Amino acid sequence: MELWTALGQISFRLALLHFIVLLEVQTLSDHQEGADGGWWCGPNLSVEDEGPCNLEVVDGSSLSLRHFLDSYAYSMPVVITGLTDNTKFRSLCSKWNLLTTYGDRQVRLSTANTYSYTKVDVSFRDYVDDLLRPQSPDVLGSDTLYMFGDNNLSEWRSLLDVYEPPVFLLPGTSRAFSFGIAGPGTGVPFHWHGPGFSEVIYGRKRWFLYPPDEGPPFHPNMSTLSWLRNVYPGLPPHQAPLQCTIRPGQVLYFPDRWWHATLNLDTSIFISTFLG
């Protein structure tokens, strides 16, 4: 009887110790993840210059579909606050959760130049551990690998199904998603395509935009960071872009065929909703 009592006490103590260890690990994980989801790279590795914002910023809670269609959908980019609530999606995009769930899955990377010629397949874990790093201004966009688009979205479906996209649609269009993760200083040089929304989940993303009939001065293999450092300061006022830096909780809408370039100021998690 005493033996069984002793064994029961040992089992209880082991179970209690196991629970305490799990609690401490979870607490440490929560502390490390924090508001940045574990993606924060530190102030020395971020690109601190958010620049000015000369785009209109509107409150999504008071923006009607009619106003959106009349004022922005076909004519002008706009930053919209409070249009979506992706609190749950944001929690699922923490570094720990994505590596745990998708670390062994293959992702397709594209070169971060205007035409994205080169494609490379790696595991998501290898991308995060080895390639997700700050970019030097001297590196060409054609030499930078970037996770955005070109992926088998069926493998990410359980994650993307949680995402709440912007509610607005243009007549006759449907939504297509593109999920991306990129390091500070990376981005895609000037290019254009159909209309859509872009939302930052973690980090900050700076946008530069030009109307369809005002092509920007750029080289398709020059990175956005290099363009910002070497071309942007010398632009005359009439060639200055529209621009703004968006943060979590904000959505940027870009109309059809508007030229745009992006620059991730931090390690950024983002998703675009293309309307086609």
C-alpha cells in the first residue's frame, strides 16, 4: 500500500513538473513573439525612413461602396484604416506558428526585379533561416529572392481561409490572394498590373506610385532601396511619386495599371488581394 502511495505521489509530481515546464515554454514563446509575432529584426536592421505620405487616408468604417467606386476605384490610390479585422489571421502568422505548421513545405521564390524572371524552390524553413535577411542597397533586384506569389495556395489554404479580405469589389471581378514574407530593405521595383488591395500583417511597407500615363524613371533590375537612395533624391517636383508607408491595420488600394514599387522597412508579412 505504501509503495502504491509513493508511486502515486511521484507520478503526480512528474505531471506537475511537466505542466510547469510547458507553461514556462509557452510564456517564453509569448514573450518572444510579442506584438511583432517574433519577426522583429531590431532597429539596426530596419529601414527607418518612412518618408512622407501624400495619399489620402480614409476611415474604412465610414467608407461606403458607392464612395469607394466613385472616388478611388478607377482613379486614385487610397489608404484605408479599419477596413478589415485580421486579429486571428495575424496571430496565426507569428514566426513560431508558421515555422511549426509550414516549415517543411516548399515555397517558390521569385527574383525581386520588375519581371521576376528567376524562380527557386526551397523549404519555408530554409527561406526564413537562410534567405530572410536585410538587403544591401548595392544588390540588384535580379539577385534578391523574395517570397511573394507563385506558390501553391492549396498548401496554405487553412491559413488563407482565416484571412478577412477587404469587403469592396469592382463590378465583374473576383478575388485572388498572394501571401508574402520579406526582409528589411527588400521590395519589388516599379511594375503594374490590375487593381487590388495590399495589407501588412506585421512590419511596415513603403509604397511609391505613379499614374498609368506617367512612367517612373527606373531600371528594372535596380532594387527599390537602391532607387530610393540614388534616384529619388534627385527627382524634380513634377516627377515625385505618390507615396505612403502602411502598417498593420491599414490597407492600400491601387487602381488598374498604376505603376508602383514597394520597400519593406522591416521583416514584413503581407497579403495582397488582386481583383481580376
